[in-house]
Amino acid sequence: MMSSATSRSSLPSGLAVLTTFPDVLFIPELIFGGLVWILIAASKVLHPIVLGWVMFVSVFCFVMTATLLFLYMCGAHGGSSSWVTLDAICQVTAALFYLSAAVLEAYYTIQLRGLTSTGWWTAYQENIAAVVFAFVATLLYVIHQIYSLRRWKSS
């Protein structure tokens, strides 16, 4: 049975990270964030500044999430309440970053719709997948953010 972060205010350590909600969300966040990263890296670039931001967000959040997961599993937080604050700040930042990246990627993908050549059709399909995965990652980070803020408030 998965325990909830609202029942206690400390962060889990070791394998308990994988059985505690919302910390178990680290795994799907890594999966969907990695998919966004791969799809953006593989797509054709029409507007480099837009795709540059989406790439930055996906790489930044992937590295941040992987680092937090590793540190929590190692027990680096030592039960300190300042880590609960750090967790809340990281989840809020990731949720806001991913929301902005998903909206920009959706806008960019709409712009690709008018291009008719074969190579752009494939890029359009890749970008549709990236948009879907970016919004899924956004949803995961928002859910994680809500429960992290609840844990922070009770700490």
C-alpha cells in the first residue's frame, strides 16, 4: 500500500521513495520528460528560440528530477525540513517551466501544420507527440507540486 506525503511531513529515503506518494511520480516524470527531450532533439527546427526553450526545460527538469530521486534514495536529506522546502521549490519550478514549454511547443506545432512537404509532415507528427508528452509531464509535475506544497505546509 502506498503511503501519502500528507500523513507525515518528512521525506522518504531508500526504496521508500518508490512507494510514497507523491515521490513515486519521479519515475513517470523522468519517462515523459525524457520522451519530450528525445522528440524535440529529433525534430526539425523552424524557430530555434522556441525549441531551445523546450529543450532547456526538458533537460533541466530531467536532470533535476533524476538528481532529487538519487539524493532521496541515498537519504542525503537526513530528515531535515529544509529539504521539504527544496522539494516544494523544485516541483513548483518544474511545473511552471513545463507549462510554458508545453504551450510554446503547441503553438510551434500549429505553425508547422501549414507546411506540406514530406519532411515537415514527419516533424509535425513528432511535435504533436512532444506536445502530448509535455502536457502529460506538466500534469505530473503539477500533481507532485500540489502534494509537495501540502507536505511543506505541514512540516
